Amino acid sequence: MAGVPEPHRRLIALVQGYQTAALLITYAELGIADQLATRPCSAAEVAQAVGADAGATARLLVAAEALGFAARSGDTWHNTPLAQETLVSSAPRSLVNFLRHQGAFYRRWSRLTEAVRTGRRPEENRHDEAAADWARSFTLMLYDIARMHAPGIAAALVPLITGFPQPPRVIDVGGGHGEYAMELARQVPGLEAVVFDLPPVIAVTEELIARAGLSDRVRAVAGDFHQDPLGSGYDLALLFGVLVSEDEASALRLLAKVREALAPGGWVAITVHAPDNPEGRLRQALRDLHMLLSTDRGRVPDAATVAAWLARAGFVAPQRRPIEGDPANQVLVARRPATSELSPAS
């Protein structure tokens, strides 16, 4: 009997990926790795600690063992190095907040068929955002990911803001957790930054900045970037993950506002997917569908579209800068013209 053809095997593996996703989300939501972080435990001990059924917890641990996150010695279980690094809440590079928040997104994606049929976000997908802890959970989820990408992104931007007679000033518009501004402060001595976001988010931002010991150089400011002033005289404005929630008219208004907040010659930076990279194209397509599921008007513009918006908003010298360790993404930067570049008519 002939074996299963490779295309069929690949398709089956892709469509059943929801099973391992659900396993990891449940593992993080229950906090099982935290229970195994300091000593081996039996399945019954883990179940009692997390408020779960002992038999079902044992079955979940067996599945986690097959994925390489749990290991057993006799009747007890312990974390593997992979779990200790990624699934323990206190680990420096933990992804627990990221995984826990995926539960809401997991439910959203189950309604993709409805969203495609109607062209709108399903009404049920709004419900999670009414929870009191939504802003905190969402911000910490993004923070888990940002900690991995921030060093490479900051390194790509540092050459734009060094060599000035005065320490550079940065604003992170809609910056949420503030990790990108904080990483720039770590890499550029004397740099001062403002993280600007809505009040419920800024409460979390202040906590993360204080935890990083950067409160003297990175300041969290609450406001609505659609309505409130951003300040002025900045050398660099970060606009990461913001334009995906805006339609074209709103994006152009925001870019014009950011331009006015920059000093002449100042830069704006926007992350985009690498257009010629297969992984980048897939990420863009999936993220675009996520915007369909999660927003009323958002979508993920490609790099060419963002570059065209920047030109219409009065920016010049656009360039895409690679991010070390992340071939699927780039930083698109453009500059507010220096005073000497402006014509009398400007």
C-alpha cells in the first residue's frame, strides 16, 4: 500500500496545528511549569496546586513530554531546560504572558469563516476586550515578544541618532510596554525617551520601566495620539504596530502629526515585513487576517504602501534597514526634511 503523499502529510500537519497550540495555551494558563520550576512533583501534586483534575493533568504532562517541555523520573515530573527558559513566569525570557493571551486570539480565529463571509470583525470578537485586565494582559503579551526583537531593532536605529552634540530625544507613539524605547536607552548613553499611550496601558508601562531601572531616562505619558499633543523636538519617533489599526486617511493624519513632533532632520521608524522573503509574506498575510478578526478598519499595509504614505506626509529619504536575527522583518525609516532642505514655498 502506498504511503501518504507528502503534500497530504503536510496539509494534515498544518490543519492539526491547533492541537499543539491549545496544549501550550492550557499549559501556560494553568501555570504548570511554574509548579515544576523549583522541584519535581507528581501529577497529583501539580493538579492540586493548579486546581485541575489529577488524571487529566497526567495526560497533559504526557503530551508536554512529547513536545519536549516536561520530563519524568519515576512518578514525578520536572521541567526541561526549554520549559524552564520559556514557560516559567519568572524566567528572564519567559513567554508565559504571550501564551496566556493567545487563548483570546485562539477563540477569535475560530470565527475566521464568518469574518471572511461578512468582511467584518465578528461581534463575539469584541467581548474579550471588555475584561478589566485586557489592557494589562495585552501589553504584557506584546512585551514578551518585544524583549526578543528590541535589541536588533534598536541596533538598526542607533546609527541614525548618534553623533549629536546633545543626547537624542525619542518618542514611542502607541509604545505600550515601552521596551523598544528602553532598549534604545540601554544602547545610547544619555538618550531620553517618552512612551505615549492610552492611560490603562501607561499604568503597565510605568511598572515595566521601573522594573528595568530606567525611570530617570524613559518617561511614560498618557494620552490619545489621535487627539492629544505629542510634544516637539524629537530626533526619532517609533511607530511600531500602530498603523495596522488605522485606515489610510487616519494613518496619513497620524504621520503628519508625528512629522510635526520631530525636529527638522528627525527620523520616523516603522516596522514592516520583508517583501521578498517567503516567511515575511506569510507573516504579513496572517497578521492582516488577524486585523480583520480584531479591528473594525485595520489591515497590514505592505512596505511600498507605507513608503508612499510617508512621502505624502512630507517625509524624505526612505530606506529599509535589516534587523539582525529577524530576516522576515525590516525597519522602514524616513526623515523630516532639515531646515536647509525646505524651499521658500514650504
